[in-house]
Amino acid sequence: MERRKPPSKPNSGPGARKRKRVKATDIAKTALGEEPEKRTRNKSAPMKGEAAQRQLNVHVKTAKRREYGSTLWLKRQLNDPYVRKAKAEGWRSRAAFKLLELDEKFSLLKPGARVVDLGCAPGGWCQVAVKAVGSRGRVVGIDYLEMPSVQGADVLAMDFLDDAAPERLKELLDGNIDIVLSDMAAPTTGHKSTDHLRIVALAEVALDFAQDVLAPGGAFVCKVFAGGAEGELLKLLKLNFASVKHAKPKASRSDSAEKYVVATGFKGKP
Ligand SMILES: C[S@@+](CC[C@H](N)C(=O)[O-])C[C@H]1O[C@@H](n2cnc3c(N)ncnc32)[C@H](O)[C@@H]1O
């Protein structure tokens, strides 16, 4: 009896076409809000949602001139489902999903709201805020890193710790606001207690500003680390807001000590 040959697997064998490889640096660049290089041959439509996630486990070769730490960072970026999802959905950063989650949980960004975004580059939170508050709302951001403009938001390229920064922000806002967001994070030094002090200092200055500009009933969302808001910061939050909660959005990496403090129901200027 004639034996039938099993059907050959698609894309296998010597004549099979190689699977198109996503260029590692392009995904990383997009995640950082940079434009990937334009290549003419890749005419495929951008991957969406689950399709984007299915392609995980990108291998990154160690390049001679790339340090080991950078290779690890690149590998983590490329295999991170939120980085891929952000690219597929057009968000500037994976951080956008953190604010989306916080907003879903605490109903923070209402249509028509006036929002300040401290440490806004590359712009993911600005995008989320602009979309949520709509054309009647207002979004003003600040970062010392330059970033491409986000339609519907005004961004100040300035260090928030500069003495002149609060006034410059207030000029742009022209009135009280409903929510102060701070995703600010200073570059880490590797020295634990120095890094901790810098993070706490940023959160304290952000809260000081929030208490100055928030309308009664307003909200303050701030990145904090380790045990969350502690000491003087927590004391002030509890004194001046009706509710103080901590949250770690799913999009926040589990190996990161980062979490957010969400204070709502501002009681008015102390
Ligand atoms: C985690 S990123 C923010 C990501 C942003 N939320 C997004 O969705 O794209 C933290 C940002 O805080 C900024 N930052 C840290 N310290 C700052 C300061 N003193 N003044 C202004 N920006 C600061 C950094 O430049 C960085 O862009």
C-alpha cells in the first residue's frame, strides 16, 4: 500500500521563509517615546492587544559595545507585555496603564477636570489625562526631560525642584485644580538611603504644591516606594485629605518597590 507523506509543517524545511523579527531597539525606543527607524519592507499592520503579547520572549544578543546591565534592561523591555501593549495601543509609555488602573479603581479623572502631571515625560500619563478630561478639561505637565508635545496638554520643560517652577505652573493653570499627579522618580544612585531620601523629598515637594493649588475635594496621586507614604508625609496626607489609600497597579513591576499613594477629598488649604 502506498504510504502517504505527512503534510509538511508550514514555515519549516530548507525552503521556508524566515519569520520576520521585530527589531529590538525599535520596541525599546517606542516605549521611551522615541521614533523607531523607518523601514520600508515591513508593510504589516501594527500588532494589536493579545497578538502583541503572544510574541514575547525576545532574545537579546550581548553586543560588544553594550554593557551587560543595558542588555538586561533591553531584554526586560522587549519581553514586557505592557511595553508591547503600549506600543500597539499608541501610549507613549507602559506607565500609562498604571494611571488607567488607578483611575478605574478610584475614579480620579472626570470629564472637565483640571490636572497637573509632575514628572510627565515621555507623556503616557498626559495622554491618559487628556483623553479622560476631554476638551473642557485642562492638563499641564512638567519634566526636566524634553518630550514631544502631547496634543491637548501644555508641558513645561523645567526641573520641578527649581524655585520658580510652582509659579510657572500656576501661571499656566490660571486657577485651582482638581488633581495633582506625580510619577516623578529621580535617577537612582544605588545608595539605598540616599535614593530613599530623594524619593521622599520629591513626594513632599509635590504634596506641598498640591496643597497650594488643589480645590477643595481635589485629589493627589503620588509615586512612593517601599512601605509607601510614611512619617511626616503620611501625617500631612491624613490630616488634609478625607481618604488616603495605597495601591500597586498590575502594570507596576512586581520586583519594583514602587507603589502609589492616592489621597482624595482635599479638605482645603491648611
Ligand atoms: C517614571 S517617569 C514618568 C513617566 C510618565 N508618568 C509617563 O507616563 O510617561 C519619571 C519622570 O520624572 C521626571 N522627574 C524626576 N525628577 C524630576 C524633577 N525634579 N522635575 C521634573 N521632572 C522630574 C523624570 O525626568 C522622568 O521623566
